[in-house]
Amino acid sequence: MQFKSLLILAGLLFSGMPSVRAQHKPGKPVKKPNIIIILADDMGYSDIGCFGATTQTPNLDNMAKTGLVMTQFYNASRCCPSRASLLTGLYQHQAGVGDMVNTRKEPAYQGYLNNNCVTIAEALKGSGYNTYMAGKWHVGTAPQNWPVKRGFDHYFGLIDGAGSYFNPTNPYRPNQHLTVALDDQPYTPEKGFYATDGYASYAVKYIRDNKSSGKPFFLYMAFTAPHWPLNALPEDIAKYKGKFMAGWDKVREQRFNRMKQLGVINSSTQLSPRDKNVPDWSSLSEQEKQAWDEKMAVYSAMVDRMDQNIGRIRQALKETGQDQNTIIMFMSDNGASSESIRGNGFTPEMIAASQKPASDPSSFTAYGFTGANVSNTPLTLFKHWVYEGGIATPFIVSYPAVIKAHKKSEQPGHIVDLMATCLDLAGAKYPKTYNNNAIKPTEGISLLPLIKGQIWKGHNALFFEHEGNRAVRQGNWKLVSEYPANQWQLYNIAQDRSETNNLAAKYPQKMKALEALYEQWASRIGVIPFEKLDKRKGDEF
């Protein structure tokens, strides 16, 4: 009787407690995914295999073949603005980097991330994420603005905008100081250093070391490749020497046809005319043709090596059993760069180095308009402008646990969407305050529905402004203007992705409506007309 009474008492006691089964939903618990954002630097729209190039990019091609590809995704047209927008989910002016890392008195143009924004790393740390970064920072050069002060647990990379891949702390401008940092300390790269490999090695280390923590991670892998100077390894250059001797017109045509076959552009798209700064190929001497071929070979080798290192990152995920539950998002910070190493504040040593063959490790050169016109096939203009050639980027999402087959979207997306996407993936909320500072509401929209193959509402309109260059896109319509001409042009992007047929005279009401939208946005965001900003100082690249 005593034993029976104990059983009855135990039953009464435990009947008021929820069972273990009742506390958890049936099935395997959902684990927060690891999140990796990979950013290329100054890479053109057609520079990888799955977007039209013959450059060997098997890892990116595989990610595209088994993941989501967005063919109308946008950045902010320049290094610093794009990085500020990516990291914060705001337009760059809202984050304090309305132009570059130049010191200015205007808050929207102060040249480093302000305290009224949060980075993805800061936002995810509260949801149990370890946070890592490798590569180019370029949104605040003072130590108090470095990555470890903006939410990253560990960092290795270049604080500044550019540098030699073999000796990244060697200055290229008068009175310049370049810094490679490890966490919060300056770091001197060892002999034999090559930036693309060096930065990726730390990304791989972070992935491997994180496994034992039991926590998900966020990794921001910001390559400097293929930003000038053209520096590559001999074994990679050898793959591409002689591949460009047909000339830039022929290479553009070949890429254009391949892009149509791949479905990157539609059948109505026209190849934009050869840029006005690019001469007829037949006017070059044989020596000039070979020099250009060598530059393109080195540039292609840089993209190739970046892809190899993306392969190293994917292999580390696989070897640690984290590949299925890791989402990787890849894009470029702007279109191809037409910049050259001529004047513009470069040191005499660097100008002299720009005359060396591109394959020489001590050279410091760029491929200029001629190379950028190829890289941005079939689009108009380049980095810095806000025509499609300046702001369009390949966007690839790999997420094996969720995306089971290739998907393609032509919906317009924007770099501001990455913050909302990361928080949605992590089940985290965007903060209203951080460190007692009010945080501006995010401008982005989570891409997770699109990643899952669901309906994505997208944006009513997207906006662009950089150094007086302006644009707004709404639906298929795009209004764009080039500084200092400041003349609005109107294009139907669905029919004319290369922006060759200006419809402003035909649709004046549409132009006025879009102009009004732009002016409302510019006023809200804090855009200042470029001619009214004080004299620029600091790193222009």
C-alpha cells in the first residue's frame, strides 16, 4: 500500500509539469545557419564563368548551378559606399559614408560608419553568433573604427582601399600609410605573402576554429581581388596568356553571346557600343596588343585565384561538416574600374612601376578603360557612375540545406538587403537602439523568401547617388544622370539593359514622376549636391 501511494503521489506531482515531448516540436530542431558573405572588389558584370567569361571559376559556377542567381542585383557603385551599405542595411549616406573615407564636416559624409547604424556583425552577436572578417575594410581608417570595434570577434586584412598584393603596406600615394591588421593590431605580412591567399587563409582558420564553439558564425570575406594593381601568381597567369589577342571587340562579342546562352541577359539586350575612350583594336601596334593581352591575363588570373580560395572556404566547410547548413552569398562592390595609374596623386615610384609588364611582381598597373569595357559586357560605363556598368553585379546564393536546384531571378535586389536577409536567417531582430544610440531603420528587404523559392515582394524603388551621379529604378524603368552634365535619361531596363535607347523625350511624365521620387529620397537620406561638398581629402579609391 505504501509503494502504491508513492506512485499515486508521483503521478500527481508530475502531472502538472510539461513533458519533454510537449516542450519541443516533433522532428529535428532547426539549427541557425552559418552565414558567409563574399565580396569581390572592382569585378565586372561578365568576369566569371557563369556570367559569360572564359575565366576558370569552377566554384562560383558550381554555386550558381546549384543555387540562386540574381541577374539584376545592385551595389552602390564604389568601394566605400557599397561596403557601408552592405554592412549596415542602410544607404551609404545614412551610415556616414556618403562618398569615400574622406574626412568631411557633413555627418552623412564623415568618412566612417557612424553610431546611428549597426553592422551585421553587431546585430548577429546578440543572437549567439561568432563573427569574423577577412580582407578589405575601407569604411574607417582610424583604429577606433576598425572591424573589431564594430562587432567582429576576429579580423585579418587591409584596413585601406588598395595596395600591392605582394606588399600591401607599401604606399602608392604621397604621405600615405597603409595598414594590414590582425584583430586590433597592425600586422607586417611575411615574405611570400599574396593577399588573396593570405586573407582567405584566415577565413579558413576561423571556420575550422569555430567548429568547437558550438555556435553559428558570420563570416564577411572581402577580397581585394581583382582591384588594381594587377598582381597575380605565375602559374595562374600562364593559363590566360595569349587568350585575348583577338582584341577587345571580339572578346566583348564572345562574352555577349555566351551571356545570352546562359540566360544572364535576355534576347532584347544590345551590346553597348565600344566605350569612347577605347580605340579601334587595329590601330594598336603588335607590342601594344601583347601588353594588353598580358594585362587581361593577369586580371583573369586574379579572378581565378579568388575562385580557388572560395574553393578552400567551401572545402573547410565540408571537412568540418558545416557545408549543408551554411549559406554563402557572393557579389562585387561595384562594376569594373576604368581607373589608370596616371597622375591622380600617385607617387613617382608607382607611376614608374605602372610601366612595367603586368606579370612583373613589382609592377603597379591597371587595365583602364580597355579592360573595364570588356569586364562590364554588355553594359554602359563603369565603377563610379550609376549606369548599369557601375552598379550591376552578379549575385549568387548557395545554401545546400534549402536550395536544392538552380533558381534564377530577374527581380531587382540591392546590397542594402543583406542585413535584413542575415537577420531573417538568424531569427534575429533589427535593433532600434544600440549602445544607447538610436539606430536608423533598415532600408533593406529580406531575400529569404526568394532563397526559399517563395514569392518575394521586392522594392517599390531603388536609389543611387555617388559624387553627383544619380539614378532611381522602379519596376522596369530607370532614370539616370551623369555628373556634371546632370541631364536625366530614361531607360526601360527590361528591354534595354545596356541603356542605349534614351526614352526621356517619349515619356516625359514618367521621367517627372521618377525624378520626384528621387528628390524625395535624396532629401530623406541626406544627399548633398556634389559641388557643395567641401574639398575632398584622403583615399579616393
